[in-house]
Amino acid sequence: MRRTTRYPVQGANSLWHVYKTVPFWKVVKNFIVIQLARYTPFLGMKNWLYRTFLRMEVGEQTSFALMVMLDVMFPEKISVGRNTVIGYNTTILAHEYLIKEYRLGNVEIGNEVMIGANSTILPGVTIGDQAIVSAGTLVHKDVPPGAFVGGNPMKVIYTREELEMRWAADPVYRNNQ
């Protein structure tokens, strides 16, 4: 189960109550910063923008590809380790607004993780070090360190041990284990 905190609402759906849960000007500032970063080709500048204005933890040499969409309301709940790649058009959410409640949860992405293009990461999940998330995956639960996962719903395709066996003869990956 994902680790989220649940907040019930009365009356209209929770998104209708959005500015009771997060300040309007915070959302405006975050939106501008995220949109600037989505289109800039300078990886170091993206990381600086995320650390400085969104209060995210972003490790050294981490790369956010073009069009990555971060949570506009609670980006400070997202942390990404060092030397990680977040693929094109990936969405990382730290909130979900539902009919009778909204939920908030931290997203923790480890070191040397590869997130494939067009993936969606839901609030309250941890992606372990050296994990690989296939393109187009809905990450709705934790990903073990070193695992290769994919699909919707997400499933483990290879465990760390199975990947190590597959890569034992590979000239690129055999020396990086």
C-alpha cells in the first residue's frame, strides 16, 4: 500500500477545496518554475530551479528529460537521488484529489534509477536504488532496489538477481554491478 495521509472533505469534491489545502500563490509560482524547467535543455539549470524554488531534494548529475511534469502543488514532497534519469513526459505526483478526500504522500526515487518515458509515479511510493521503470509504467506501489518493473498495473519483470544474471555477459553492464 502506498504511504499517503488522507484528509476527508465535506460537501463538494476535494479539488473544489484546493485553495484551502494549498496557497494559490504557491501554486502559481510552482507552475511557472515547472513550466520553465520542462522546456529548458540545460539539465543543471533544471536541478537548480527545482532545488531553489520548489525545495526539492535532487541529487548530483540527475537528469530530468524534456517535458517532465512535477507535482505543481507539493513538489517539496519529491526527492530524487544522484545520477538518476527521469524520462521524457514523465509525471510525478505527491497528491491526489478524490471525491470525498485528498491524499498527500512523499515520493522517494533512489540513486541511479532509470524512469522510462511517459511513466506516471503516484504519491506515497519509493523507487529503490538502481531500479529500472519501463516506459509507460504506472508506478502505484514501491519498486524494490535493482528491480526492472513495467506495465499498467506495474509488475516486476526482473528482480535484481535476475538482471545481474542477464547482464553477466553484457560488456556495458557486467562491470557496473
